[in-house]
Amino acid sequence: MLQTETVKSLIDKTVSCNGWFLFGVHSAQSSNKTAEFDSAMTEIVKYAKSKGCEFRTINEELRNRMPIYNNYEKY
């Protein structure tokens, strides 16, 4: 089961160093289709938003960062 306090701690560490994190779940798994899981995910998302985190899809963020990675290879 999702350990909300562990995830919140990781969010705090990431925010403290101005980093970013990738948060993914296997929502198609039957073990994740429970009211308890939904409640935990809601709690985590609200917590992250309260810390100023933004949510984007992987494709959105790669489009934003890809020019940086492409230029990095030049130097």
C-alpha cells in the first residue's frame, strides 16, 4: 500500500533543494483500485500542491527540457 508519510517526506526533500520529481503509479493494477488508494493519492496530491509543486505529464516536461538536454551535449 502507498505509504503517504514516506512520499510526503520525499516531497519535502525535493522542495527543499528546488528539485523536481517524477511521480508515477500503476493505476491499472487491481490492487490500486480501492477507496484507500484513492484517498492516499488525493492526500499526496493536495500536500504536494500545498508545497508549491506543479503537475505535468511526462511529455509536457520533456518538451520543456529537451532543448536543454540537446544543448548540453554540445559542451
